[in-house]
Amino acid sequence: MAEIAPSILAADFANLQRDVEMLNASAAGYIHVDIMDGMFVPNISFGIPVCEAVYKHAQKPLDVHLMIEQPDRYLADFKKAGASGITVHYEACPHLHRTVQHIRELGAEPGVALNPHTPVDNLVDILGDVSLVLIMSVNPGFGGQKFIENTYRKVAHLRSLREKFGYTFKIEVDGGVNPGNAPLLIKEGVDILVAGSFVFNAPDPAEAIRLLKSS
Ligand code: DX5
Ligand code: ZN
């Protein structure tokens, strides 16, 4: 059974406390926090004060996904703002090993995210150092996009590397997740499913989380 990490990018920002409380009472395992800088991705979401505000009410760990350039500049700020895990993009980190160590030293779980075009094999020399690998199943930047089918193959390959080398990182998929693709993703090895629009556009978001979790 996979854990569900609803993305608050799709929440009602004017009712953030209400939506976080809904997640607290739901079957969600994490709260996914999408940070976009308008540079690494063509969209700006929100920053550190909003992360802090979510943390103030959250009773689930914050899974912070940094879609920003030079994320090293802000790792300590996001840890302070409540991040339990901090995921940076492979494509944004020329010194990824240093960045991952930095996150661990701060006391957060380090994760690495891959854009849809980035091969899983590019991570072979860092897989033993990370707690999470996030496979993007859409091009990052916006919620509500269509799931890219090649993701299944990437998940299966990543899982085979994990087994081959005996690593313990979790596999997360983010973008366009819904009950149509969740069962096959879980079968291929996904541990954490991020879902934004499917959860928050549902008439009953807590029920939508339950539905995904029972996939
Ligand atoms: C995309 C973000 C995702 C997104 C997921 O750049 O990283 O977390 O909010 O939203 P849906 O589920 O609507 O694709
Ligand atoms: Zn995300």
C-alpha cells in the first residue's frame, strides 16, 4: 500500500488552515509542499512564510519539493520552516552530493527529483545517499497536467536498482496521479503518490485520498 502526499499547491490558499486540517484528519501520509521560483520552472508558487504557516497547523510531515535554481541557498530556511524531507532537482544541482549531505546535516531527509527526460541511471552514484527519489510524471511547474506514460518504465528501473544494490530510498511519483494510474504505479514499486488536483478538485478530498490509498 502506498502513502499519499497531497500537494497543497492545489489547495485553497485563502483557506489554507482549513485545508491543512482536512489533511490532518485524512489518510494522507505527508503534506507535499511545491516551491517554484519562476526560473527553474516557468511558474511561481509560494515561499518560506507559507511553508511555515502550513507547518504551524500540520500534523503530518512536510515533504518539501524545491523546483528552484541553486536550492543550496534556502535549505536551512526550509528546514526551519518545518520541512521533514527536502527534495531538490537533479537538473538544478551541479554538486548534488554536497547538497544531499547538507540536507542530511540539517536533520532533514534528502530527496532527489528527476524531470521526465532525465534518465534514472544518472543517479547511480547518489542512490546510496538519498532517502527519496521523486520521479516527475509531468514537466514540473503546474498542477493539473497529463500523466506521462513513460513513468512506469522509470519506476520499474529504479526499483530494480534499489533491489540490486540493497538501497532503502523511497520512490515517489508526482504529477497527474489519479486512480487510473495509481494501481500500476504501485505495482511497479512506488511508495509515495503525490496528488494535487485529483484530491483538491474532488467533491470530498478526504474520500479522494482514501480512494487513492486503497489503490
Ligand atoms: C508539479 C508539482 C506537483 C503538482 C501535482 O510541478 O510538483 O506536485 O502540484 O499536481 P497534480 O496532481 O494536479 O498533477
Ligand atoms: Zn511536487
